[in-house]
Amino acid sequence: MLIQNLSRQTILVSEARLADTAFSRLKGLLGRTALRSSEGLVITHCRSIHMFFMRFAIDVVFADRNLRVVGLATEIRPFRISSYFFRSFYAIEVPAGTIAKTATQKGDQLAFEG
């Protein structure tokens, strides 16, 4: 799936995978050693993430059901926990540095394609 930031006219990630089952949400990126610059994971029903047992840092964009950005977490390192974003429905996990590279900000409008 392609995820665009419509507010900034940028592509957040071009190869996002959806984690919408109990197992896929629980597994997340565990077992991975990295994300390619084009890869990401969209976790549904998610207001916060943890990095327990992860091997690399990531950025996370939190968005509500309307795909409006409600929170950002940059460079979350292994064995850390993100802030809790009450209005979040989606957590979009992307490679570290993606938020800065795409200039994504709270309030931006996203779009999913595919």
C-alpha cells in the first residue's frame, strides 16, 4: 500500500503492509533487522507502540480514523515505549528519519492507496 502525505505532497511510504489481525498486530516488526526506505507497517487500533526486543530504531506516525496525523514519534530506539495518543487509530511505522525527510507534522492529512 502507498501512503501519501497530502498536506506536504510527499510519499510517506510506498510499500506499507497492514497489520489488522490480533497476530499481525502483536508480531509487528519483531524478527526484522531493518526496514528498507520504501517499507512500512500500518497497525490498526493502535494508540501507542513499544520497541521491546526490536533491533533498530523507527519513526512512527499516529493518525486518527480520518487519516489526520495526531502524533509523531521520531527515532524510537529498541526497548522504548512511545507516547500515548488517545485519538490515534493507526500507527504507521516507517524507517527512522522518514518524518524529517517528508516534513510530516501533526495535523497533516494522509491518504492510503492500494
